[in-house]
Amino acid sequence: MSAEIKASAKQERDLAQSNGVFVLGEQKDGQLLPVTFELIARGRLLADDLGCKLSCVLLGAQIQDIEQVFQRGADHALFIQDEALQNFLPRPYQKAIAKLLEEEKPEVVIAAATTTGRTVMPLVAAKLNTGLTADCTSLTIDADTRLLLQTRPAIGGNIMATIKTPHHRPQMATVRPRSCKPLPLDCSRTGEVIVKKYENDTFLTTEKFLEFITDTTQTVSIEDAEIIVSGGKGMKNGEGFKMVEQLAELLGAGVGATRDAVELGWTTYPHQIGLSGKTVAPKLYIALGLSGKIAHLAGMQTSEVIIAVNKDPEAQIFKVADFAIVGDVFEIVPMMIEAIKQHKAKARQETCAG
Amino acid sequence: MHIVVFVKQVPGTDNVKMDPETGVMIRTGKDVIINPLDENALTEAIKIKNSRSDVSVTAISMGPPSAERALKEAIAMGADAGILVSGREFGGSDTIATGKALAAAVRKAGEVDLIICGERATDGETGQTAVMVANYLDIPGETYVSAIDVKDSSVVIKRTVERGFEMVEVPFPVLVSVNKDINEIGMPTLKGKLRAKTVALNIYDADGLGIDRAEVGLNGSPTRVVKVFSPKLSRDTIMKKADGTAKPVEELLSFLIFKECI
């Protein structure tokens, strides 16, 4: 343990030398994943506030179109390249990232709250003996102290907590995918790709990647759906929840649910939206019979348009809704289904007439 | 084969009470449950124990003295022994400090082949502590595990990740954190309940674990909570009240057409 105390003292000395904001990009089969550009958008704001450079860290064997990270707002790309990094394995990723951070000493490191980010970041934080805040919804720079203010829902999502890492570096946080939009593409932006090659022993591990199996059970993946219809406890029972699915089918939408609805067995876990489920940001989110606990809101509040139907006029979901109907879902939703059917029929007629 | 399972006591309801002055959660010791994913972890350990002849299971918890109850429940479900990490010096521990304390407790448990934990707890929901323990023990830490196949000297695990599953093989010792797809939570047995009454738990404070007090609690935590607040949510909401007519729904439809949503 004394070695760790020494390490921590060393880190405090290193504070003055810390520089730059890093984001940990993600790739699959050599293709950059969209979450990389969301992280760059977040990182850009922080780097501008701190007046420093923004670097995008990437790991893999090969990565295509790496210059996209510059067109989306990064200044540098730091590419740790090795065959051993083709697929994600916690230990090689941990060791490679920790090595890079020890060399480069960034002030701030942001990763996505994906299965990858939420696995490797705690490993890296522990290795570097620094702080890490999971699932942040807001990241800002404190004007006085220049510290990263990391805000996340806490304790079942009933409250928000702002957290900082005053004496350890880097300051690290994960943010939920789809919790912010990428910057518009700027084709005039360029930057430098710095390829990092590390000794083989950096990547040594007893873990063996066997295979990736694509999930074929989910018909409409809610992460990709343009419209999501979601239901909560107010749907009363499994039979009532079918109305959510009915409206979704009519709209070609994905079906979402609160934790309560999943725990009551009305639908399955892949449909769960919120802090302990998925984060979504569709063009239209229709919330039916759900009160809007913070844990649920954390997973959907960046949706473009939010519609809510709930009989409780004080329901929290109304605070994030653009259009709200206070009323019984069992009265309103059938009317919605009817109205949309008529609208679709009319739209079809007009098309045929045209 | 020796399996360790971490169990955390968490508030039993979503309606957690907060101290309005300090923003600290009020832990009354009443209405607490074992974190549901930890019960999945425990169930998996017991399943492995029942499928072989050479397995013992140790449950470890960190918390106030009342967390003893969680360990007794674990024994009632089939664990062989329980270790409680408890002491005022652990108060205010963040995930780093908790990870160090739990790693020290695992060392107290002796040679360990497999550590199984819940992927996250329902109160903090960070999901960070488990893999941090793996780091401090210098063993691989595998997350989001929805199936464990125990071989002679390794496990083949199925990780549920974005859009699919990853199959990974890792030799012992290894730590895995599991999600709720791994099994149906098991029940305490009568035999287990009787054992739980007689089994003595091992209780350690920081000194007992041989950890410097500066490494745990608030002192050992790199992060600080600086502010706790109720979230402000706001959009300019158009509110309509159901009045028995079709009007609110018609207005909703016009709104959706105007927004080019349908």
C-alpha cells in the first residue's frame, strides 16, 4: 500500500504539468463508432474553456477514415495500434491506456458510458489512483479552480450530485452515449495522427477473445429507432402495456419501458430506458403512464420532441415534455391510435390522388 | 475451488430519504435489501457449488454493523462463510477507496479462484468498484457477464455488449460482474437458515485488514461530492387536460404534424 501512497504524492506533484483534454473514442471492426463524435463535441467545449488542445485516443489494429475525428472537432488523434487491440479485452486496453496517460499527462479524460468505457475506465482509474465519475449528464469547467465539475444522477436518480477530483490527475468521467449531439462536420479541419506503438508485453493477458455473436433477438433496436413509445407502471398490467406496443407498431416505433414495467415482466430488459437501461435520443419520444423518475429521464431527456400522457398533473415527466395531456392513458391512447390511423389513411389518399 | 461473492446492502425502495442539510443519504438500517444483482451473483456461486464437489463460497460485505444481516442472508442462501468490512474510518469511501478495502478483504479470505459480483448496485449505480478490485488484486476483471461456464482451470464467459455478445475465456483467478440475465435469483434454504444462526462472521476494520487509514474513507477517495441538488428540468410544455372530447388529441396530432414527427 505504501507504493500507492507514493504514487498519489507523485500525482499531486504532477498536477502542474497536466495538459490537454483527452476523449476515448471507440471503434468496431475498424470503423469509428458515432459515440466517438459525441465525446469529441463534449471534449471540445472543455478544451476551449481550459484553452488547451483536444486529443482523441483510439485503440485498434486498423482504423478507417481516422481524419473524421478532426472534422468533428478534435485537434490530435492518438492511435495506439496493435493487432492485440482488434477486439476489446479489459487488460490490454487498461495497460495501453494507462501507459499513454502516464506519458501524456492529460488534465481531463472523458469516455463513453458504454460496456467498453465503463469497464476500462475504472481499471485505468484504479491503476493511476485517480478519481472517476460514472454516467455524467453534465461536464463543465469551474471558472475559479479550472476543475472539471462532473454531474450525475445519484441514489436511484432522485437527486443530482456534482463531483470533482481536486488533487488527482487526470480527472476522469464517463458520459452516456447519445446524451449530446456531435458537432457538424467541418471538412476544412485537419489534424495530426500520432501512432503509438508499444512493446508486446503491454498487451499481455491471460484473457482470450473467442468470438462475437450478433444479437438477432431484438427486432427494432431502440437505440436506432426514430420514434419510441414507452410505457410505465400506469399501464396497470401486461394487457395494458400491449397498448404501448400497439401504438409503437402503428408508428413503426421502438418499444421502451421504465424499470418498473420491466421488473413487473410486461416487457424485457433490452427495452428498459434509463439509468440502469439504455439511453436514447429519438426524434419523437411518447411517454405513456410513466411518472418520470430522474433515473428514467436520464435515459431519454435529450429526445428531440417529447410527448407525455399521465393522469397526475404533477408528474415529473411533464417537466421535460413538449406536449402533455393530463388524462387517463386508457382513454387518451385509443383516441391517439384512432387519430393517427385516420391521419395515415388521409395521407395515403392524398399521395394516391397526387 | 474457492469463490468469493460481494454483497451490498442497499435501500429497499426507490424513495430514499435525504438529509436536506447535507444531501447525505439517510441509512436507517431499516428497509434494506441485498442489492438484487448481488443476489444473482450469489445464486450463480451457489449453482457452481452445487454442480461440483470441491467448492466453497465466501460472501464479503462492506458497510455498517447492520450489514451483518446481508451476510447471514447470503449464508442462508448457501454461502459457507462471511466477512464484514466495517468501521467508521470507511465512511465516505468512493469507488477507489472501496475497491482497495474489498481487495484487502479478499486477501483475508485466502486463495481465491473466482470472484462474482453484481454489475452495479441500485444505490450508487456506478458499476466501478468490482473491476477496481480486480485491478488491486492484479487479476482480470470481466464485466456485463450473462453466462459463466466453469471449466477445469478457467471460465468461458458471455459478455452482453452493444448489439451482441462477446465470448471470452479467462483462466483462474478472475473476477466477473454479472447482469440480471445470468439466472433467476435463488431462495434461502431451511438448512442454510439454520447454519446462518450459528456461523460466526469475520469482522475487520482497517487495522484488521492491514490497510493504512489514509487509504480508505474520505481520505482515500480522489473524488469529492461538492453539491447535491434536485434536478431542474424544463421545456416549454403545452399542457392539455382531458375533457372527454377528442380535442386534446386533435391538438396533439396537429403538433406532431407541425414538428414533422409523423
